[in-house]
Amino acid sequence: MKKILLFLFAGLLASAFSSCVILSPKKYKSLLAKQDSLNKGWNESQLMNENLEGLIAKLRKDTTGLSSALNDMKSRYSEMDNNYSKLRSNSSTEINKLSADLKKREQRLKEVEEILRKRDEATNKLKEKLQQALLGFTQSGLTVEIKNGKVYVSLTDKLLFPSGSIIIDEKGKQALTQLADVLKQQPEINIAVEGHTDSQKITNLGQIKDNWDLSVLRSTSVVRFLTEICKVQPVRMTATGKGEFQPLGPNTSAESRSKNRRIEIVLSPKLDELYDLIKQ
């Protein structure tokens, strides 16, 4: 382009000389100014062209990079879509399994609740029967109450034993006989006999060394009477001695010590059905 301009300029000069026209300094300067302007425009065009070519190269490079990134994203999307389909399929299977397990648990819970309801109903009926059967002994220190789903029949030592003795007296035998009549009608009830004492030390009781001995021996005396005389099934019976360590109140007076010296007969329904459910 620059050469073309020079040729044009030379042509203009030649034409001018050939026509015998003499250029004035003013026209000559004007032609030089035009030449400079054309050169400047050419240089600017060249620079712009170079910039555009660089921009095109950069855009091509960016396009190549974007195309690669797009292909990579398509591959990742396809992989994620496959994973989502698998997850959705697995989730559906898991949800169905959890739903089935939940229904099974709900059914077991209803069965447990029904067993506990029957237990509470049976416990309340047993308490009422015992209260009616032993009504005549309440003034002698006999009580019947329900605690933690069990029936507790508490008999003070003065109702069962002479002072310091492990031999049941006549009044105690009457109370235990009437108690046994109710128990024999309730074969599903387990029976635990617990002996309790006050905190006073044992003195002059022969082979009975301490309150442990006294509580255990009184408990076994009651169990023997209920099983041997009243014919309650021995397999249902348990005898334990608690000594002085589960008092009903402080051993600070004769009255409170008398309450602590007692036999507690704990009656609890058999819950084999419930235990079988829990094991499942």
C-alpha cells in the first residue's frame, strides 16, 4: 500500500513536470502533508489489523477451550444423570423397605400396647380381689397397692410373727391362707416374697446372726407356708431377704420401725408374650 502511494505521488510529480507545471511551495507542502496523513493512516490500519488478528487468534483459542469444557460438562452431566437414575432406583427400593419395616414396627408396637393394657387391667383386678379377700386384716397393718405395674401386698411383722420370731402365728396363717386362695386362682401371676427389717441390731436370737438372717428366714417361712400348707405352686415362688436396706421410712421411732419390719409379697403378671415380641 505504501509503495502504491509512493508511485501515485511520483506519478503526480511526473505529470506535473510533464505538463510543464511548476508546483508552488504551498502545493508541495500540501502534497507532503497528504503523504504523511496517508502514511499515518496506513500505519494505524496495520496496527489495527495486527490487533484484530491477535483478537481472532485469542477467540479461536477460547472457542477451542470452551468447546473442550462443554464436552467435558456433557460427559459429567451424562455420568451424573446415570448416577441419579441409579440413586433414584435404589432410593425407591430403600423407601419401600423402610415403609415395610415401619409398618411392621407399628404393628409390634400395637401388640405391645395391647399386652401392657391387658397387664394393667389384670393387675387392677387382682388388686381389687386381694383387697376384698384381705379386708379384715387392713387394721392389723396389711396394705395392697400397685407400683410399677406390680401388686404389692405388705404385711407388718406383728401380723405374721411374734417379736423376734420366724414362726408364723395363727393370725398370720389366716391372712396368708386367704391370700393363697386368690393366688391359686391366678396361675399367670409370679410371686416374690421379700423380708424386711428395721435397723436395730439383733440380740439373743440364737443362730440368727443379724437382720439379713432374720429377713431371709422370715421370707422362707412365708414361702414354705404358701407352698406346703396352702399348695401354691413352688415354681411361681421366690424368697429374698432385704435386711434393713429398703426401709419405708426413717428408723427414728417405734412406729416407723414397726412399718419397716414387714413381709412384702410382690405379684407380677407373666409377660412371656411381651418378651417374645421384644426378641423379634
